[in-house]
Amino acid sequence: MYRPTERQMLLPDDFFLPFGGKLNKENRWVKLAQMIPWWKVEEHYGERFKSWTKGQQAYSVRVALGALIIQERLGLSDRETVCQITENPYLQYFIGLPRFQEEPPFHPSLMTHFRKRLGPDVLSQVNEWIVMEQAERDDDADDRDDAGPGHPGVNAASKPRTKAQTTANQGKLLLDATCAPADISYPTDLSLLNEAREKLEKMIDVLHAVRERGKRKPRTYREKARRAYLAVAKQRRVSPRTLRKAIGKQLRFVARDLRIIGKLKEEVGLGALSARQYRQLLVIQELYRQQEEMYRRKTRRIEDRIVSISQPHVRPIVRGKVRANVEFGAKVAISVVNGYARLERLDWDSFHEGNTLQAAVEAYRERYGHYPEAVLADRAYRSRENLRYCKEHGIRLSGPPLGRPSKTARAEQARIERQDAAERNEIEGKFGEGKRLYGLGLIRARLRATSETVIALQLLVMNLERRLRLLLYLVLTWLQQALTSPALANS
């Protein structure tokens, strides 16, 4: 049966609000706000300002960090993030507003400044506080469980104690690396040179406009260059010889435009160019040098290769995956302990992930007061240096030991390898969670600093989500115990 309900329009004043002017304490945003040590973040954030009394008053760290967390958690744009905060009282409470307001709390353009101000070091420190606070709560829950029944909590006996409570190795450290691709089109040498040529032609137009009247405009052959590019770009299959010939043509067009700009620079200077065009000119000069050297040497590899004019910091990262053998973005090495992820290293140049093992293990010892019992990682981490390091500190590195195992030890070793592989799925799941839910699979920030901030922020949001799920689990567990235990039910 269907009953019509849209015959009379419901006015906004007639809409019923159930909370009666008060927020629900069990709301997820209220719980998340209580998990973040805002006062610690403010002290750490305030060190970035030269003066606390001079200059224009900046927005509080709760507004800046809260807005960024909302954006990454919900996957919104800058403008949509401000709209959601304006319409939702729980989001306004999360960023620290004292009361609900109908006007936007800040302009969407400030989101970029928030990302610049809150760098990856600040976010990594906040992430560390949140993870270590949860580890201390797990230890308290263990103590309550050891004291006897009647306390809500989970058995975390396998979790490492904090701050040097024991000298024995405890816990497991999971290590792996991935690529956080940047939001750029797939680069080819021909398309990069064509884009560089078009940008140079616009610069020539700007510089020619400030010359004296009556002077002839330099000839750039832009229409001829465009036709030469499209004649090859539109083909489905291009032979290597045809492609090399097309790249040579575009290189000569770009070289001609650079010479023209050099002459105009001596005549009128480069003051007429915008700041963006001047940066692009510097990038194009280096791009031309790289492309010309690769063309002359007949190779496809060169150090610090530029694959994007707008984002020259992006580098190709060879991953050897099925979908894409090469990805373009930052290489990220993370560690996972008890389900919480930490950023161990972030670099735009490719690096060997095995070199991060010793630093990650020492950081684990600094946090928990002891070395891990085992380090679960793939074969890239099993270098002789890492094996020797782990042996010196009594750490088991996942994988088969050196030498030929005995027949009796083969079965046990196979069982341990299967168990390690199953436990290592957790860090692979973290990569999948970050790339599918929180945007780690496509970093839309344009600048290098803001991209690094977004990557660190996504790990922080993932850890906050885990703490929120764990809190819900503890509440449900306590309610189940209260319903089944007579002592708790009477109390």
C-alpha cells in the first residue's frame, strides 16, 4: 500500500528537531572530538607562529585541523566542506564553535592555507598522541581483566606494553610501502613537449604585448606545430620511428620558443609574466634539457625526470603491479602496530623500502620501551644487513631463514610463514582502506607541501576511525556482559 504524503509542503518552521537544542552525546562527531588532544595540538601548532600578539589573528588549530579531518573523512571538496560545516551543528561542534551559526565559519580558499600550515610533522605528532593514548588504555584494560571480571574491555595480552615496562621483545611490527598517485594525466614525452610549447607561446604573447608599438611579433609556427602533434597523437598505433620523429619536431619547436623568450628577456625583461608563468618557464627549461638528452642518447631514463609541468615534484615510481607497472606520485612507507598506522617515510623520489626497517624498529623501541618480537614484511626487507640487525636484537624477520632447513623444521617453518602471511594482510588492508575510502589512491592536492599534508592526514583519519570502532565495540561488549552477568545487572 502506498499513502500519498506530498500534497502539502512541509515548511522549515514545522520540521521537528528531536534534540531540543542539545547535541546527542553519542554522536560520532562528538566522540571523535573527545579523542583528539586539542590542547596539545594547539601548543605544538603555536610554535609555527613568530608572534602570539602581533599580526592578524589566525584561526584556531581546532578549526583548521577539524575542517581537514571532516574533508578527508567525508571525501569532500574545499567548497563542499564549508557548506557541510555551515549546515551541520555536529560539524560546527567538532571544529570548536561555541554555538550554531548560519553563516560560513571561514572562506573555502582558507582550506589550502590550513593544509600548508598543518604540515605532515604536526599531523604525525597528533597521530602519535592518539595511538599511544589508545595503547595506554589497552594496558589499563588488561590490568582490569587481570584483576577479575566486572570491567569492560578486551583482552590485549598480545599487545606490547608502553614505555619500558619490560625488556623482553614483545609485539609485532608490520612494514610495507606503496605509492600515493598524484592527480595528473598519464605523461608521455610527446604530450609533455606539446604542453610546454603551448605554454611558451602564451608567454611570448604576454612579453610581446609590452614591447614598443610597431615591432614585429616573433614567428612561432604554432599552427604548424599543432598539426604535427595531432597527426601523431590521434593515431591508435604509432611506430617507434614515427614517434621519435614527432618528438624531434616538438623539441625543435620548443627550442625555438625558448630562444625567442631569451631575446625578449633582454629587451623587456620577464616582469610581465605572472608568478605561475615564471615557475612554468623554469620547469620547461629543465624539461627541455631532459627530453633533449634522452632524445640524443636514445634512452627513456634520466635522473629526476619531470612528468608534469604543473607538479614538477612528482616522480615515476616503478611498482610492478598488474594494473600499472609505473605510478606517478609519492612513495610512502608505513608501519602498523595493533591496527594503527604510522608514517615512517614519505619521499617523491623512489627509494628501497628495505632501508626503512631499522629506523622503524628503533622508533618502535622508543615508543614502547622494547624491541618487537617479530617484524612482518615482504622479501624486499630481507637484506643481509637487515637480517644481521634483527638477529643482533633477537627479532624474528618474516620469511625463511638462511640455509637449508632440516626435514623436521620444514613443516614448522611452513606453518609460521602461512601465519605471517595471514597477519601481513592487515597492512595490505590498510592500503586498500586508504585508497578506496580516504583518497590515498588519488592525491588531488596540487602543491608538494599540501600533498604531503593530505597523505599524513589520511593516516590520522584511519586511526581515528579505528578508535571509534573500538569504542563502539567496548560499549557493546559491556552491554552484553551487563545483560548476561547478574552481578553487573544488579549494579
